[in-house]
Amino acid sequence: MRSPYLTALLLASCSLPVFEQPVPVSEAVVQRVAFGSCVLQGQPQPIWSAIADTDPDVFIFAGDNIYADTWDVSIIERKYRQLGAEPGYQALRSHLLAKGPGRLLATWDDHDYGENDAYRTYPKKRESRRLFLDFFEEPENSARRQHDGIYDAVLYGPPGRRLQVILLDTRYFRDAFDQSEEALKAGKKSGGPYAPTSDTKRTMLGREQWAWLERQFEQPADLRLLVSSVPLVPDDYTTEIWAMMPHERNRILGLVARSGNTIILSGDRHYTEMSRMQHSQDGLTAPIYDFTSSGLNRIWEGGAKQTNRWRIEASHAVHNFGMLSVEYGEDPAVTVEALDESGKTLIRHRIRLADLKQR
Ligand SMILES: [Fe+2]
């Protein structure tokens, strides 16, 4: 028999298509969420046991989960098999599955989608999508399999302690970025360095994913984690970031600010950092946090030294993963940590959700 709680949820959501009815994947409270990005298959991955040691309720792959870098679908398949055969990863997966359904989440970035800096023109995106969904054991009849791309949202827990995780697809629908002047002078027609575009017709998410995303923000939740493979707040870089499409960045920052309960999780950069900006619109201002954790076994020391005007903690170019510990209740808060593969804390920052409200 369906619980009154589920019935109320279904009634509240009857304007949505059947496949989008926001029923929590589990009523169990999720308090510890780990995430990470950028893992090169075939290289040692001691970090998996460090993640399992923290006893997360959920783990989120934030992209570059394998380095496919090919138009040959059999290579993508082989690299997923390699990741799946990694003993540390297998142990973490079993640990999570024992806790219940929906505990292992993923989105992709360029390298697992297909190739470096790939966007909507990548020719094998349909095949790659199928391999991604198969690897992460997406049920055959799931809502996620009914639309293009791999975006998804998951709810956990009862009202008052409800967590929503939104997984963006920043690849399948994304238009081209503009090459910077420096790149053009060097004769580079693609692959960056990039510069922000003034063409407001270009999109990061595509029309359908935008409409879907706006509906997700209408779902009741006490805390939202918005997972974007590429950083959203940092705007000083010339790599792939939302700031290359300022109109799209502004639009999503508006959604985050209005929600008053969203923290952004990102990857791609091969080091960990914490960014915070103030976003103002319609006379109201809210702080927006973007926590980058990357990579699980790949780092970029030069990147960690680049200027990021919004960085609020020292960056660390060591193998790392992110851990969020949620306190629900009267004065809900999230402690955000980056840990290295020995379990040492690199970054620690506590965010009171009351402070995220627009003022
Ligand atoms: Fe990437």
C-alpha cells in the first residue's frame, strides 16, 4: 500500500509528466554526501578506500569518470569496464548499494562524454550516453532514459530533511565556446583558451534541459546540491567554465540565488577549491558557493595557482574528494570538506543555510 506521504507527493506533482513525478528514491535521511571527479583508468586509485572509510551515504561522480578520448565506441566500453574492475571502486559501490537504492550518482564531463572539450557536435554522443547509463545501472524504464542527454535529479528523505541532488549535463546540448584572441593569434581554431561570448543565442544546457531544471527548483527540498561538471562561480579562467557564456551563467546563478538553499558542486580543474560570490538581482543579494573537487587521481598544479577572485580557501593540487555533512533541523547547515587520499582534511568550511537566503 502506498504511504500517505507518497500519495501527497504524487498529488502535489500531478501537473508534471508521469516520468517526472518527484518521489524520493528513499525516505532514509541522507547526511553524508561524497563526490569527486577526474579519474584516469589504468592508473592507481587508492582514493576509493579513503572515500569508503568516511562512510558516505551517497557518492557522486562529477565527470571525467573515465578518459575515453575517442570516437571508437568499443574503447569507451573497455574503459568503463576498466573502472568497474577497480577493486577499490567495487568495494565503495558495494558499500553504497548496501545502504539502499540511488546511492551512486553520476554526471559526465568532456573526457567520459567523448573527448577533450567535446560539446554537442561530438559524433558518438548517443552511443556514449547508452554506455554511461548502462555502466551506472540506470534502470531500463527510468525517466532518465526517456530524454536526450544524461541530466537527472534525485530526492532523498522526508519533508524537513529532504535533500535534492541535481545532475546537470553540460556537454550533450552545449554550443561552441569562443576562442580567445590569444588562441586565434596562435592559429588555434578550437580547444581554447576561451573567452566569454556575447552571442546570447548560445546555450550550455539546451532548451529542454533548462525547462526541466526550472521545474526541479520548484520541487520542495531543504537542501539542494547542484552538480555541474565545470565550475560555475569562478570566472577568471580561460578553460571550460560557465563564464564563457555569461548570459547562461547569470540565468543559473539567478535560480540558485532565489532557491536560498543550493550549494554547487563542480570538478574538471584537477585541484580542489572553494569559491563564493555575491549574486545580486532585482535588488536582492545572496552568497553563492561553488565547491570544486578534482581529481580523484589526476592533478594540475599550474591550475591551482591561477587567479580566482572568488576563492575563499587555499586551493590544493593533490588527489582529493569532497565530503558534505548535513545537519538538518532548526538551523540547518552543511560542513563542506575536501579530503586527500590519506583522509587528511584540506579544506573545511561550514555553511549555514539561513545565510544563503536573498536579502
Ligand atoms: Fe573535463
